[in-house]
Amino acid sequence: MFSYRHSFHAGNHADVLKHSILVAVMKHLALKEVGFTAIDTHAGAGVYRLDGNDARQSGEAQEGLLALMRNKSKLAGPMADLLLDYRRVLDHFNPSGGLLNYPGSPFIAQHLLREQDKLKLFEMHPTDIRSLQTQVDALKAGRQVMVMHEDGFNGLPKFLPPPTRRGLVFIDPSYEIKLDYERVVVAVSIGLKRFATGTYVVWYPIIPRPQAHSLPRHLTNLARQADKPWLHATLRIRTGARDGVKAGESLKPIGLVDSGVIVINPPFTLYEQLQQALPQMVQLMGQDHLAGFQLTQG
Ligand SMILES: C[S@@+](CC[C@H](N)C(=O)[O-])C[C@H]1O[C@@H](n2cnc3c(N)ncnc32)[C@H](O)[C@@H]1O
């Protein structure tokens, strides 16, 4: 438990996928004057350094966000709006240019809050919660941003429904323990009962584990039962450890290559935005013939 540190993974392909969607959902919520509440059940440490030891050791940002930006001249046309909006948020955290600071989900969300909006952050890791709390304190945001050293699955229901009945629940566990998959489904099920009109964004890794395989089906079934629209986007950047492995050969430890996001009650514009952005993500971060995306809705 708690061996996962997001500092090794900040700015990787999965962050590009989930955070560009997070930006789009936040921007859509801000189109109406009435305030909203964003809840991040697994917040992480806050802002990360892409030139720090952890990021350099893993090299994940290099084949994620940094590849996306490095290769953008390969695009035949302009970059998709979803990616441009995401880049604008990142620029705010890098006022001197370049991409050295990477805002995790709490700071992406915080940056897009208006005065009337609220942010609730849960984090369990003893070191990451300290970093998160210190960085949030420095914002002097007062009661607008609440940081809790609590289990995000257990804590979520107490904020649902939010007072204005408008909001977003961002669920991004590390899936270190298999039970996380089941807990995501329970959290969304309780969430939809208490706050059926909320937008739920769930990230998950696409790995050879039955629980990971069935998670999208469970979540889209919940959406169907609640009669709510959903969207499912996946992004793969290359051949994985198991591809092409013959009997008797060992798996190469080459990290996560594929992940997905399910959005329940997505902004009506998100599908079209992803139709433009996902092929560009594949073109700019894809490394071989197995790179690709899927986009479905219901
Ligand atoms: C994938 S990381 C989060 C990254 C962050 N959402 C972002 O996008 O920048 C998952 C985080 O959840 C934390 N965590 C694990 N179990 C938790 C739980 N039950 N409740 C809250 N946080 C938890 C881990 O310590 C880790 O920092």
C-alpha cells in the first residue's frame, strides 16, 4: 500500500488523456454563472517537477506530454482545441516558458475555479498529503479549497449532492490494490443515487487484469441504469509487455502503455472534441503500429 507516487508518472500519456478531459469538463461547467463543486477523490501531491529525479528516472513525461509538444509540427493542421486548452493551463504553471512544472489534477481544477466554485481534495499518502496541503495553503484560497487526509471513496458521499446541484467528481485511483476497481464502481453507484446529474470522470489502466477489463462495462451499465449518457475514451501509445510474447518468454517490464477514461454525464461537446484530439494524441505520442484510440458513447 502507498508505494505509488504520482511524481514518477506526472505528464505521462495517461495524464495527457485524463487531464485534457478534466480541463474540458471544468471549462464546460464554468459556462453557467451558478457555482459548482469539483471533488478529486485521489488528488496526489499537487504540482510536480518534470526535471525532478522521479520524473527523470521514469522518463514517462518524455514519451507523454513532452512528446506531444515536441512533435506538434508533425500535425497537418492546427492542434485540437481540447489540447490547446490543456496546454494553456500548463502554461500558467510555467510562466517562464517550457514545461518544467506539471500541475496534477488538484491544481488544474483549482486554476479553473471561479470565485463561486469549490474544490474538495482527498489524499491518503502521508508524504503526498503534506506536499498537497503546503501547496494549497500557499494559494491562500481559504474555504474555497478543502484538503482532506481521508479515504476519498469513503469521504465522497458527504459532499453529494453539492449545494448548487452542479459538479464534477474526478476519480483517479492508483489501483495498487485490486479492491480499488470494485470501490470505484460502488463510489459511482452511490454517487449517481445521491447526485444523478453530476459529471463523473473515472480513469483506469488497461492492463491484463480481469477487474480492469470489466470496469468500463460496470460503469457504463451504471450509467444506463440511471438513464444517463456516458462516453468512453482510450489511448494506447505502443506495444505492451505481453504483445508478441511467446510461451516460455518472460514479460518485459515496460510500464503502462494503455489507459481509458469513462465520463458519465459528459459535456455534450466532449465527444466531438475528443474525436479531433485523440487521433492527434496518437500521432504525436504513438510509438508503433499498436498505438491507437477508441471512442464510444451511449
Ligand atoms: C493516480 S494518483 C492521483 C493523481 C492525481 N489525481 C492527478 O491526476 O494529478 C492516485 C493517488 O491516490 C492516493 N490514494 C490511494 N488510495 C487512496 C484513497 N483510498 N483515498 C484517497 N487517496 C488515495 C495515492 O496516494 C495517490 O497519490
